[in-house]
Amino acid sequence: MNPYAKLIFTMSLLLGTTMTISSNHWMMAWAGLEINTLAIIPLITKPHHP
């Protein structure tokens, strides 16, 4: 995976987590969880090395 893409997905994961923790409304918490879901999918689909 491209290092820049990995950085963007990791930063999106941190943004979603921060957004979920600091939200005052359920809609913002839901949006943060959706960002986390979209950011984690490419990170877990990379090939694993034994």
C-alpha cells in the first residue's frame, strides 16, 4: 500500500475516533463510526505476511 494512502486512512481513523468520543449528538457519533468503518476496511484488506 502506498505510504500516503496508509497515512490518510490512519488519520481518518483517528478523526473518526475523536469525532465519536467528543460528539454531543447521536448523529455526530454515528458519522464518526461511519468514518471509522470506511477507514478501517482498506487497512485490514492489505495482504498479510507470515
